[in-house]
Amino acid sequence: MVQTLRFLLGDQLSLNISSLKDIDPAKDIVLMAEVRSETTYVKHHKKKIAFLFSAMRHHAEVLKKRGIKVDYINLDNPDNSQSLRGELVRAVKRHKPQQIVVTEAGEWRLHEDMQEWGKDCGKPVGIRTDDRFFCSKSRFDDWADSQKQLRMEFFYRQMRRQTGYLMEGDQPAGGRWNYDHDNRNALPESVTPPEIREFTPDSITQDVLKLVGKHCHDHFGTLEPFRLAVTRSQALAVLRHFLKECLPHFGDYQDAMAEDERFLYHSLISMHLNCGLLDPAEVCDRVAEEYMAGRVALNNAEGFIRQILGWREYVRGIYFREMPGYAERNYFSAKRKLPGFYWTAKTDMNCLRNAIEQTRDDAYAHHIQRLMVTGNFAMLAGVLPEAICEWYLIVYADAYEWVELPNTLGMSQFADGGLLGSKPYAASGNYINKMSDYCQNCRYKVMVKNGPDACPFNYLYWDFLLRNSDKLRQNARLKFPYKSLEKMSPDKIARIRSDSKRFLESI
């Protein structure tokens, strides 16, 4: 007789996940299931699906080697109901467990659905807290309730004090909390980033690639070449490679973009963190150790730890605090459809073409490409937030709604009206030219402000400020741009509006 059926979701591939902590291999069984509903609630990138299915299958093998019984349902199993709830109901009928245990879901849609699983199964479902995060939901709410504004920087400082990372007593190492100002260098031509750590697909992954190619052939993105880490040991190898080869320059060039360097000095571990193959604490521990050992400068270690201890924890707290209504926010009342080139990469704007081609091929782009290229353009163009949020959720292998939605809707699109950010991350072509070499090979001219040869970011930036002046003019951080607008001649403003109208109608 099965005592406990433990249902493990595809982003819970951690051996220390709360649903497994008291497992009795003699009496319990783990259920894992590949289901179509999880691949098509949005039509995820082929590589993301292949990555997760391969990681799930490898994780199941690890559990079996530890003497744990695993009931694994493949996508093409003829009896597969193709939904998580349906597979749980079928498993209860097969195994007749006395109880069911799960770890809470990371996405709101599953969080809500999970509340009903017990009714359908006729068995109690124990939903346990996901304790793989530094900050619990309740602790985040306590912090948020004490704040006038929910700024990440102040949350991050509290987390530094709580964990002790990069602290000297009760003060930050080096005397400063944040070294972001030091981490805004473009990549010099003389600097060549290291090669990424790649892996050859084994037989399990090859089977998954065939499966995804058959069932998800109409999804976005390329499936091969496939070189991603799909096991914990491989993910640890990626982490070691980052610590040795990339972390010493991570902060220096974390905001840089380069046409022929897709990965630069970034870690490429976000997909492994978000599915559970790596633990955020072990990652931060290792980065802090590199600083303490004198192998990396403080700005590099702090810049990376801030992304995990700060932003990652912060956006999860915001997500669960503000859902479900958060997803519907649209501060600028934007309603333009997502341009077709977000799917085809067929655009003369070299920065967008590069970022989208990389996204198509790798299911990856780093945070500045997402924020200041694809995200910046969508906001300036007035794209419906729901549409650009869905695109981000579809195209990236590390995208789950809890991390994607606040980053996109709040930080990238300012569609929450400033809950996350103190100002919109709006920029003209000058920013992209400063931080990349994209403009050198672009059909448009970044130094030209108006007309058919001008960089579209230039006039769209001012048009965005003009369109939304009633909501942004009083923003203290936009004081200087609006002063510049006041000095512009009526003819200059008319050309901005005309160029923007012409361009936006063309897409």
C-alpha cells in the first residue's frame, strides 16, 4: 500500500524540495508527468520544453538510483490526460495512496488550480511551502507593509543584513550597498569573452528532442543545436565555469551588448535556478566565497548577488502579493499589437534583429537585451502589456510567470504605474549605441534624429514622452527630458509625431 503520493512539478527538480523532505522510499511514490497543457497554455519555445522534459527525465533517474519509486508519465503515453490535475487523478486510482503531498506552485494559474486537486482526487492534498527562496511570502508581505514605496533597493539591503552576504558587521562590504554605477561599461574591442560551457545530448535528451520536434513543431524557436545542461551535475559545471571564467568581469560588462558575443560574461544559470537544479543559496555562497578569497572584485560579486538575492526574491514577492489583478495592469492604456518581427526577426533595426535572432536560437537573451532593446521598443511603441508579457513567457527557457511578469509588466513596461520602478526604462538610440556595437551595422543612423534614415528609437522616445506627458511630467526622474521637450520648437515636435506615426503604421 502506498502511504504518500508525492507529486513533483517540472520546476521542482530539487532533491531537497519540501514535498520530498520526509519521504519513505518503502511506502511512498513520486509522480512526475509531461503534459501538453503545460506546453501550450502559452506555446513555449521548443528549446524550453526540451530542456525541462530532459531535466525531468534525468531527475527521475536520480531519484530511482536513491531507491525512490517514480511513476513517470511521458508526453506520448496513450493514456496521458495531458493535464497535471488529470494525471494526479489517474495516479490516485492506480496507487490508492492514503494522502497526497505537493510543494506549492510557482505560477498563479497552478496555485489556484492546486486548491481544487483534493476534491477531484477524493484524498487530502497537503500543499507545502516552497522553501527554496531566501524570503518567504509572509516575510515579504511584512516588509512591504512597512514601506511607503516597494523599492527593490531597500528590500535588497534587508536581505543582505538577513543573510550576511558581503557584509562587514552591520555595514556593507566596501561601504556601499550597490555598485551598479560601476557596472555600465561597454565591451571593448580588445576584450574577448570566454566560450560557454556546452554539453552533448545523451540518449535521454535525444529522445526528448525527437518528441518535442514531433509534438511542438509549430512552436517558436529552433530546437537544435541543443547544448544546454540538463542535470544537476551539468548545471554545477556551468556554475563552476561562470565562477572561474566569467565572474571576474561579470559586473564590469553586465550591461554591455555585442553583435558577435551573445553571452558575454553572464552566468547562464537562470534556467537551472528556476527549475531547481541549482539552489540560490549555494550560488550566492560560491560567489561570496570568490570575493572573500580575493579572486573577484567587489563590484562583480555584488552585481551578481543583487540579481539573485535582490531582484529574483523581490519580483517573486511582488508577484504573489499583487496577483491576480497585477497581470491586467496597463498604466499607459497601450493597445498596439505585438509587431510581427518579434516572431520573425525580420526588421532593419539591427539591435532588435540580433536580440530576437538570439532568442529564437538559444531561448535566451541577457537582461539588458530584454529590458533596453525588446522591452524598451515595446513600451515606446505602445504595445499592449499583455502581448509583450506573453511573448517573454513563451520565448525564454528561464521564464515562469512569477519571475517574468513583474520584470516585464513592471520594470520593462512601467505598466504597473511605478510599483516596481521609480521611472520608465525608456531610452533613445543613444543608450544602445553607448552600450553596444549594434548601431555600427544598422540600416538606420543613430545620430540622425528625424526622417526615414533616423534610428526609430530616437523619435519614438520623444513621442512616448509626449503621448504620456499627463502621467509622467511630474516624475522627478524625468525632469530633464521634459525640460528639453519644452524647449523644442513646434516644428521639431511635429516631425517627432510624424516620424513616429509613419514608422508605427509601417509595422
